[in-house]
Amino acid sequence: MPQLEVRDVTVRYKKRVGIQNASLQAERGEIIGFIGADGTGKSSLMHAIAGVIRFEGEIVYDGVAYHSPKEAERIKAEIGLMPQGIGLVLYDDLTVGEHLQFFADIRDVKQDEAFYAYRDKLLHMAGLSEFTDRLAGNLSGGMMQKLSLICTLLHRPKLLILDEPTTGVDPLSRLELWEILDNIRKEEGTIALVSTAYMQEAARMDKVLLFDDSKIIAKGKLEELVHEIEPYVYEKSPCEECLTIHGKSFSLKPLDAPHTTPSLEDIFFVNALKSQKLPPKIEIGARSDGTELPEIVMEAKGLTKRFGSFVADDHIDMQLRRGEILGLLGANGAGKTTFIKMLLGLYPIDEGELTLLGRPIRSGKDRQKLKAKIGYVSQHFALYKELTVRENLLYFANMHHIPPTEAIRRIGRYAEELGFAEYMDDFPSSLPLGVNQRFSVAAALLHEPVVLFLDEPTSGVDAIARAQFWEMLRLLKQKWGISILITTHYMSEAEYCDRVVLLKRGKKIADDTVENLYKSHPDAKSFEEIFLSYYRENA
Amino acid sequence: MKTRTVRAFALKEFVDLYRSRMIVMVYLLPVMILVLFGYGIRMEVTHARVMIIDNDHSKFSKELVAKFEHSKYYNPSVVQIPEKEALRSIKQAKTDALIIIPSSFEKRLLHGQKSEIGVFVDGSFPTRATTIEGYIQGTILDAASEVSARMGMKPKGMITLNQRTLFNQAMRDEDAVVPGLIGLILLVAPAILSALLIVKEKEKGTIFNFYASPLSKAEFLAAKLIPVFALHSLNIFLLFLLAVYLFDVPFRGSFMLYWLSSELYILISLSIGLLVSVITRRQVVAVVLTVIITVIPGFLYSGILMPISSMQGESYIEAHLFPVMYYNHILYDTFLIGQGLASEKIVLYLGILVVFFLFYFAAGTLWLKKEMR
């Protein structure tokens, strides 16, 4: 009999179904991956297993069957749940050390020598040993996730449920999180259920479950799943009723083109084809007016930002050229967001010179004239929750003094081109992240800027929506000739940039085209490996 | 219930309250309400600007004017101007009241004839006008009775007033307002804090630490409510000291009764906060809702604005549905009267407060679910 058995579990919310008739089995020491787009039921199933939400069906863990949160109380001592969201379970005003103390206390963990040894081991694994006195609110995103994980592990749970523990976490921290997880399951025989948005991580799992439309649509080892889609993946070729993404074409009907090796993310594209949920095609029309641009759109010389004694950005030089997509990469807390905020004037510049569109920026007045030419999408999409998509866009159009008839025309056009026309009268909170992301960009494009600053626009967005997003950026560059500065944690996305800049602890450590970087790192199989090699050097 | 767990959780709440500076609010809010309202609410009128036109210039009329001049309630000015001009002065809000003593005032009185004194009061603030009117009436009657006693005559229609104010002999506003404010503060402040402590975890997401752990509902509630209870218990003493030493309110009853009934009242308040935190998800909503459901009854039915006994119909019934009326009765007793437990009414009201607490606490506890909604 398996250690964990989930039978026909359904979770219903007031208006929709979270997950329908899900079943799974897990043995001791197994890592099971939950993979799928946003809102496909991964979290619902995790909440049901953790016994924090009402469900239909039966779950048996270690011979104890439960059908409701109340019955699940009996096994809660064995469970560790880390819900989705960076630093969600942490208290900003408590230090790292106080967190460990608190989690041990509420779980009534016996605090003997063995406990302290284990606690120190976890701290060491998470690289947090030196930071026990730091307030959680002052940790970077990656550190918060590692702290959340070790807090969840502190009582040695036998059933570990981790909901997107690595989303928004940089590749290095992600690697470390997985090492912790791997050690624990080997030493303790823990079952780990892990959902992730990074397909590379699926390779480290014993079994993956594919989620779509509130159902589990496929189960098995990753290689098997990838093998299954092989017949549908072709090299890029013109076709109908098919998908062409990132230089590959996917079709259920045979195509007159050579096959190519599928990647992990391709599973989603083939699945979209199978469930006949073709994503809306992205188009970009010509802009209303042509603008003459200088060759160098943005130039930063020795830009520096300090927070007290902490240097967030240390003398950074950077150039953004006309019609270029520049990727700004780095671990959590490397200074990416701070840099963008300095460019936008959201943080005052402590030192250095900044030139935007050929004008030196010295005061707020200098910026005022440029506001109409810059578009910005923040990490959290600054949308108004109480306004519908349409109302949000009209509001932003008003802010930029776009005449109403012109505003309505442009909003209608973007809605069609970027594929969110059907959601125009919905509230942002009820929409998938991918749709919110595209309409946030539409809001930033309304005034037809010539430069676009995007701060982690793709975090937590599913593979298909991300592919569409990049298609949109590519078209914007091609049709409008605008320059884009983008930060991301998906190293595979770095490859779509013209040039990348790598930041580490506030310093620039690399600035080159993707091609050149591959040349200088001949052994690297993916961009992730290049990134890690830079980070490991003189670490 | 594992005491170690509860202690650890409660300790976390203290640390959190301290580091987020919320602790300042716990004590600043009550002191501010007491000081602002304690000084701000004024029912009595002093230094009313009274214009007197004396057309008689007799001994009697001068004696009457002197009465006004020697009272702290008036700022009189004796003038010789036409009536019309004096009335205009009221219109311009330069004068609160006008008193006209007719000519041959003394002569008529000595002859035992009826005499009329003209009194005009600015009625733009009705309560203020009524108060001033009452004062003037009293002053005139007082003067009249003095004169008549001295002359040994009993003129017809002359009333001797024998007014006495009970319990608040000095007629000081502070005595009437400050204890009522304590009833308001101890209803509002603990409720807001306890609502915030739970909703904050819901909003942030840390509530998962409770949902997903073996922590029981009783342990969670104890950990959340004990800090609020402990911190606000200190306010009972703080408010007492402010009332007695800053506002000079007398304290005639038993301190034990004041203290224990206040602790009971705080329990009611934090149970209300608990109820609010069960229904709301956002801190802002929780605060606004708590303020609405505690401040309005806390103020209306506190007895500050209007005595409950003089309420009628719906307001009388409503007043009995909120705990503030019962507690304030006990408060006023301990401060101004001092009957204490000898009064059956106070024992009954204590019992009613216990029922309030049990009801709210049971409702909040049963409603709180250890699962997502």
C-alpha cells in the first residue's frame, strides 16, 4: 500500500471548480511534481492534501483516512505546507532566528541538542547562518523562500507540500533549494509534492503530474511525457491549425517538415493543441506617429544607489541602443529592480550620470518632458483591482492625456492584437496572470512610448503566456523599433534578448550578446549554466 | 492546550506589536480620545455675553445688574442704547442675550404690581440658548427672592426656587463626560487591536502557519487574545489616573469593582474584534467595521450625550442591546455615587455583561474555521 493515496478529490469554490477528480499515489522518499499553468488546480489539490480546505473524496496518509480539514487534524503534525507566494508565511518584523524558534514552538518540537544540530544544518544548507539576526522583511526574495522552506522542514515533516517554492527565485538560490530538498528526502524518507513553473526542475522529480483545466491530464516520468509528444514537434514551417513558437512548429496533423527534439516546455504547447485551446495570435499594428530616436536611448555612467551602508547598485555603466532588447539578469537582491527604479526616478540617484533619449537627467523637471516617451511595467502590475480591464486602460489613457476617441480606438486595437478582448469587462483579480500581464503592457503602451522598462513581467506566468509575451516584445521591436529593458528569472528567456547584462551584489559582472557569451563558455549547454558559472566564479 | 506553544505564539505577538510600533497606538489612542473629548465636550456655558439695558436706574434694578456682574456665567455690559440697536448686536453674534429692565421696575414691585423683564436670547444654537435662558431665569428669580425676603413681603407670582443637582453638585462637565469616555475607549480600542491581529495574518498569508499546523483553535485564540487583554488591562489604570488626576473627577466607589468590571468589559470588546476578524479579510475593512460598530453605540448610548432613562421607543431598546450602557452605569456609580454591589441593579448589570461576553466569544470561536474559505 502506498504511503499517500489521493482518491477522486474535488475542490469547489463558490463560483468555480478548483480541481476535479484528482487521484495520485506516492511512496516514501518520492518527489512528485505538479506542473501546469496558472489556475489549473495545482494549489487547490495541495490545499486539500494539506487539510486546509474542504474537499470531496478521500485522502489516505499512512493508513489514516481523512475527508475534511477537521479529520486531517490527526496528521497535521506530519505535514509541512509551504503555500505559494514569496515570504508568504514569514513575519516581516521577526528575525531569521526568531522564525526558527517560533516554528519550532508552535509545532511543539522538543528543543534538545539534536534539534539545534538539525537547525544549524538547515541554516547552513540555506546559506542563512550569518543572517540569523536579520529581519525577514529585509531579506531578498530568494532568501525569504529558503527561510520559508527550512521553517517548513524544522519539525521533520514526513509529507512535504511545496507550492511553487522557486517562483521568483534566481537560478542559484533555486539550485540550493533543490539540494536541500534532495537531502531531506533521502535522509528522512519524506514524500515531497512540489509545484513549479520552471520546466528544468521537472527533470529532478521522480514523477510529474500535468494539470490542465482543473484536471490531471497526464502522469508519469518526465522522459516518458517528452517522448510522447515527439511525433507532434517539427522544425519551424508554415502551417494551419498549429502553433509556431520559438522556432518550432507543433501540429497534431502530420506536417511536411523534419521533426526536431522536443523540450520540456513543449509539452504545454502540444497539450494546448490537444485541448484545442489555441492561444490568441499576437499582432502589433504600426504606431500612430513615427519618432526620431537617438542611436543611444539610455546611457548610465557610474550609477550608484545606497541604502544606509548597503550598496544596492555600485557604479553601474549601461547602454540601451535603439531597437534593442536588453536583458538585465541577476540573483535576488542583485540590484536589478533598484536600477530600473533609478532610471524611472522612483529612487533618487546617489552618484553617477544618466542620459535618457539624449538628455542628461539631473532633476525631476528633466524627466517630466520624457514621461510621454517611457513605458513601465512593475513587478506587481500596478493595476486597480476595483476597475475592470477596460476602465483601467481608460484611466491610464486619461493619465497620459490621450484624447478619448483616440484612446478608445487604441484600447480596442490592443485588446484585439494582444488577445484579451474577451476579458475587457472582467476585474483583474479574476483573470489568469498571463492576461493581466499582457494588459499591463497594453497600459504601458497606450501613449506609444519609445522605451519600455519591464521588471520581471513573466514571473509566475505559464509557458504559453510567456511564449506569447516574447512574441509580442519581438513584434514591438520589429514594428515600432522601440527599445526594451527587461529583467527576468527565466534563463531560457535570456536567449531571446539581443544583449544581456549580469548583475551580482550590485556590481556589473557581464555585458555582452548572448552569442558571444556562448562562445566564451563553450561547455555550456544552456544559458542557465553560463549564469551559474558567472555566479560561482570568485563567489 | 499546550502552554509552551501558546506562550511562544503570544510572545511573537508582543514582539510584532513592539517592532511594528503598534504598541504606541495601544496607549496613545485611549489617551488621545480621553484628552481631546474630555476637554472638547462642553455642555455648560460660562461667560455668556449679556447686554443689559437698565431703563429704571433704581436700587432694585442695580441690585439685579450686580447679580449678573458677580457671576462667572456672564460677561454683562450695561448699556444705554435703543432696543433696536441692541437686537442688531445679537444678530451680528456679538451678544448672546439681551435683558431689558423696564422703567418704574422698582415702583411697580413695591406696589405689588406685576413687572415684566424683557429677555432675548440668541437661539442659533438651541441647547446653548436653553442653557443661557435657564441661567438668566434662575439669576432673576434668585435676586427676586432675596429682595422679597429682605423686605419681608411675599409678592404674588414670585417663585422661590430650590434647585439642587444630585451626585454632580459642582455641575462639572468633566465629571459627567470623562467616565462615559472610558466606556467608549475600552469598547473601541481592544476590539480594533484584536481584529487587526487576526486579519493581519489573513491578509499577509501567515494564517497558513495556523491552518497547516497541529495548533488548535483554542491555542491560536489564546495566543492572539492574551496579548490584547494584557496590554489593554494597563489602560484601565492609565485611564483611571487621567480621570482622577488630570480631570479631577471624584472617585467615590470601590476600585476593585471598577477594575474587575473593566477587565470583563475588555473581554467583551476583544470578542467583538474576534467576530469582526472572522468575517473580514482586509485590515482596512476590519478597522473601519470595528470603528463603526463600536464607536456609534459607544457614543450614543454611553450616557454622555443623553441619559438612557430619558430615551424613548426604539432608542431605549437599542441602548439595551449594546454592552456600553450597562458598563457605564457601573462606571458612573464607582466614580460619582459609590453604591457598589449594594445596588441590585449593578449586580444585575454585571451579570448581563458576563452574558454579553459569553455570547460574543462563543459566536466568534464557533465561527472561526481552521480552513480556507
